[in-house]
Amino acid sequence: MIPLAAFEEIIDASGVAPRIEAMLPIGVRPRQLSVRALLAGMCLTQADGRPAHLTRVHQALTSLPEDDQVRLGIIADWKRGPHQLTYRQTERTFGLAAGAMAKGGPGGLPPGPLQGICDDLLEASIPAQFKDASTSLAVDWTDLESFSRPPPARGGPCADPEASWGHRKNNLLRSEDELFYGYYLSAGIMMPGEHGPAVPEFARRATVSSCRHDPVRALVPVLTAMPAAGIPLGDVLADSGYAHRDADAWALPLRAAGAQLVQDLHPHDRGPKGTHDGAIISNGNLYCPVTPRSLLELGPLARDATPEQAAAHDAKTAETARYKLGRITRDDEDGYHRVQCPAAMGKIRCPLRPPSMRLDRDRPEILTPPEHPQACCTQQTLTVPPQVTAKTAQKHDYPSAGHRRSYARRTGAERGFATAKDPATNDISRGWCRLMGLPPLMLFTTTLLVVRNQRILAAWNARQQENARRAAAGLPPKTRRRRRKTLTALTATRPP
């Protein structure tokens, strides 16, 4: 059970309660329920695994010890004596707060004040010792269904006009996608650096957007605003759903904010995609014009690959890297950089570069150079504009072993949603929140992620204490043992 003091500390550290109070209208008499107490009640509701209902918030607040109720204003002195908070007062404060952060009309995207408040709450839920532990984020989106029924087929309004039809994956054999009516929940989960120590997988940023809007474009401004808040962007791990977007919708804004992309390429973006001054554009890099086609069309390693297959695949990607034009400068202010022929860099042997023919014969050799060499073969260096590989360029060569190991961290995004959608704690399926509109749903979702971060922190601290105890006893750290049962073992008949 997460104590009330932990949530109060987070709310006070974020500073969102006074900001919301300043946005609310001043009534004839002061409200009994403050925004600070309301947020604490919402966090307590999610910590207890209750649905995101205002009746549950009221129950959580009125079930506190009497001293806490008096301190938070749940019990107040009125003319006729002590008065305990009513449900209508809870509903009134929440309605004022959600209305103050809403737009004039249903737009489907969170307004600036609402997004800023949710960002500050999530950031305050991360302990100070972990804020600078890693700059890597794994991003993804998932479905968040509205309680409202969809609009009638013949037209007309519905209870939640900001929601829209969206697609989500299912585990059924009959279809890969299914429709749902609601919103997309996008989140960035903190992951360890490539060579850094393990860190708790906190949810650092999140946003909710209507399904009529692209979740990728909705998340980009949330991520690019982090450097201005003093949080540098490092590796951003994303699947092909993000990488397949236009460069100006995903890759370019993140690179301009200082992020390094580690992402899976969509099948339509893999392999050779044109040329630049004679060099072949493939998988975000430039390659020699006579690079073997089989190397350029090499796909990612299969999940069920054997160690022998993985070794063979890594050997091919290492050979492909020899044909790559090497970068010799960083990107300038306009995004331009310069590259050099692989033969001039001593990676391959080519007759067009006579000094390279004196290299050892363990390097690949170009037996049939181009009859009419272009700039990539005749010039000492080549200038590459940012638009050439703007969409597919990333930190590691795709699909090399280094990329595979770095991209494996992206599964943290799946674990983040799994812990937030665990039916044993908070099942955010339809009916979890029955309030309509984006601001109420986003406020409750943020408090859920705050609670999730506290659960992750508690599990992390317990694991560190267990490792310290085992180390003091001379035992190795406890490791997770993965047990798999095959279908044959499950269907085998037991002996009599």
C-alpha cells in the first residue's frame, strides 16, 4: 500500500495544485475540497486498484483517518459543527478543474496547460536520484477506450464528441486489427543506456489524443519540450509505426531536439531507395555503387533464429558495413554532413582508388568498378543534405548486431503498458473511467501512471535490498529463470 504522504510529496513537488487553483473561478464561499486534496484522492483511488470514478475518489478521501481528513479539509468546521465532504463537492471541484484545462471546443488534443500539468506530475513522481540516471526513452501507444457509445450510424451526437474510431491489435486468429471508440495513450518509458546501469522503468512522459489524430504527431511536441525543461533527450526507441511516418512528423523534430533514433524500419523503407551522387541510399546510409544487392536487401534477424543463424547474419551485416560511405563530419546547423568513399577510408579495395589496392586482401575487392564513375567515386568527400536519409537515418546501422542489441530495450514500452493495464490492479478497459472528454480521462490516466511509478520504485528498492542481502551472504544476485512449456508437454497424457 502506497502511503498518502508519498502522493502529497509528489503533488507538492510538481507545483500543479496552486496552478490549477489559480485557473478556477472564485465563488461566493470557498470550496471545501482543494485541488491538492482532490489529486491526492485520485492517486489513492488508483493505488487501491479502484476504477477511476468520482464516487471512488470520495470514498477514498472519506475513509482516511480523522486527522488526515481534518488536515486535508475533508472534515471542515461549519456553523452547525464538523461537516464531512460530500460527493457533490467532489464532483464540483473536479468539474471546475477539468473545465478550466479544456479547450473551447472538442479538439481531440490536450491543451497546453493540461499537458504541462500532467508532465510535471509525472516528472515529480521520479525520485531525484534517478532523474539523471538515463536519457533513453522507449515510446509506444495503446488504446484507451471511452465509456461513451459511438455516434449513431445514421449520424448525430454522442456523449463523448472528442473520442473517435481507432484500430488496435487483438489476439484472435480471425483478424489482426479491431475497431474501438476512444483515444490513444502514448507514453515514453525510461530505459537504461546502451552501456549504462539498470534503471527503474518509470513512465516519464505521456499524452492522450483522440483517435482522429495521429498518435505519433501528438507525442512529438511532448518529447521535444523536454530539453527546454532541463531533461536532455538521448536514445529514443521506437517501432516501425513511428519510423514509417514522414520525416518532418517524427525523425526531423526529434533530431533537432538532440535525440538519437534507434528504431525498426518498416518493410517499405528497407533496402535500396534511390541514389545520391552515385551512392546507393539504403537503410539510412549511403553505400558504394557496386555493393552486392544481397547485402543491401538483408532484413532483420528472425526472432526464432538459432545461434548459428545469428552469427551468420552478423557476419553479413559486418561485411555490409565495409561498403558504407564513412561519415567524417558531424551535422552542421542546417543538417548537412560529409562522407567519404569506403575505399578511400581503407575498408575495401577498389581500382578507382589506387592506394586502396595496396591494402590486405582480407578486405572486399571491387572487381568491376563503374564504367562512368560519379561524384561518390571521383571526389575526395561528398556532401549529404539532411533530406537524403532524413526518414531512415539512425544511431546504428540497420539491421546490424549493435542495432539489434540496442533496439531490444524498446520492449520496456510494452512492459510499461502491461503494468498500467494489469487487471489485477487497474484494468483500464471500457468502464474504468466513465467521465466524458479528454481532460478528465487524461487527469485520471496521469494519476494512474504516477501510482505505477511508485509501484515500480517499491519493486526496485526491494530487489536492490535482496541483492545486497545476498551479496553480504556471499551469494550471487538472484536471476529470473524463464520456464517454457511446449504444447507437447501440455497435451501429453500423464502416466496412470
